[in-house]
Amino acid sequence: MNNQQSSVDSAFFGSLKNSIWLIGTSSWLFGITDRSIASLADGKLSALDLVQILTASLFFVGWLFLKPVSRA
């Protein structure tokens, strides 16, 4: 009984981790896209805008490396 419960818990938490990662990935993509559109809307790209976009992109790449691994 205990072994079956641990298997169910493991599957649940694995699914939860993947779901959180997917929500985070879509949030980062939305944020980078939104920041890029806002920065380019006035026709000029300032140094501050470029730093914000590059920083968000760097954090997004870091988030991609945090993808949970599936254990079979």
C-alpha cells in the first residue's frame, strides 16, 4: 500500500513540476514579447530598453535550463 501511494505521489509531483515549468515558459515568452513591442512602439530603441530585453532573455534561457527531468 505504501509503495503504491509513493508512486501516485511521485507521478502527481512530476506532473505538477512540468505544469509549473510550462506556465513559466509561456509567461517568460509573453513578457519578452510584450517588452519588445513596447520598446519598439515609439520607433526608437534606447539603451535601457535593450538592457531590459536582454535581461529578460537571459532569465528565460536560465528558466529553460530548469526543465524538470522525467524519471521512469
